[in-house]
Amino acid sequence: MSERIYHPPSVKGTSTPDVVVSHREGSDFSLLKQRRFLRNGDSYIGRGPGLAVFVDGCCLDNGTPNARAGMGVYFGPGSPHNISRPLGGNGPKTNQRAEIRAAVLALGKVYRLLRFGDLCTSHLAIISDSAHVVNSMTKWVEKWRNNGYISARGERVVNARDLMELDGITRNLEDMGVAVRFWRVDREYNGEADELARDGARCA
């Protein structure tokens, strides 16, 4: 599933979200910049049609009976689509699961926006500082599909049901013609989603 990996363009030698993602004032969405080519062969970096969504999960008192987890989804500054929510349900309250569920939440939101005509895009980058989330959807998921989500140790993959749901909504968007990509970034570039996730955990 290497085609699901997002490869950002280089802007003056830099490929970090602070230069690749464009937060346009007055817009509810953040857009990806892309390299555009001119007829004379020159190129430049301009705003593209792709949507950028930052996701994160947080767990306060992780690993204890009092753990409280939250999810954050960041579409852009002041966007009405930004989400801060506690991780509910009967599943475990862990940081890793909150990160997976945040990605599910983001993709589900994009899916609904597309279905109701409130968004038009053919490219989507889910931006996360979780190597586990990104690797799961870009390196491991195809093998898991084929072996019933069994790990190399012969055990059930941790959070298998959540990962199946994440893969499922990703495939639904792909069936709609949306190229879904996952981009793993350093934590310092995911501060807004992290704060939304922390707020969600505090409300749990």
C-alpha cells in the first residue's frame, strides 16, 4: 500500500507542513501545495486542490484505570469542521487507539462532506505524528487483510477492529475517486490537533 504514502513537494528545500500546507483566510479547509509545471519546463509551488487534515489522539493517565482519552481533528484555523471529542465506547482508553479513532473520525467527516456536496476534492492527506497509524495504513494493512489481522507473532493485531474501520473508510473514499494519503510528521507540526485531542480527553 505504498501508494497511500504522501510525498510532500519541497519548497525551498523544506517539506514540512508549515510550508506545504496552506491555511487560506476565510476558508474552512487547509489545502496542500503542489508543484506546477509551465510550458517552458520551469516549475513552481502553488496551492493545489488537495485537502490537508491533521489528526491526533491523547490519553491522560495512559495505562491506568483512570485513563481518559480524546481525539482531535484539525481542518484549519477557526474551521467549523474541527473536532475535539472524548474517546467513548467500551474499548480500551489508550493513546494508540485514540490516534486511530481520530483518523477514522477525520475520514468519516470528509466522507460526509463529500456526500452532501459541502466539499469537492480528489486528493486528501491525513497528517499524523503517529508512526503506527501511518505504517498500519501504508505498509501492513494489505497483509492484515489477507491473514485476518494476525500479527507476525501469530496474535490478533492490537486494535484490529479500529484499524479495519480505518481501512474501510479509506477504501470507501478511494472508491469515490479520492486519493487518500497518510503523512507522518514530527509532533511539533501537529500542535493544533494535539490541543484538540487534549481538550477532548479533559472532557472524558
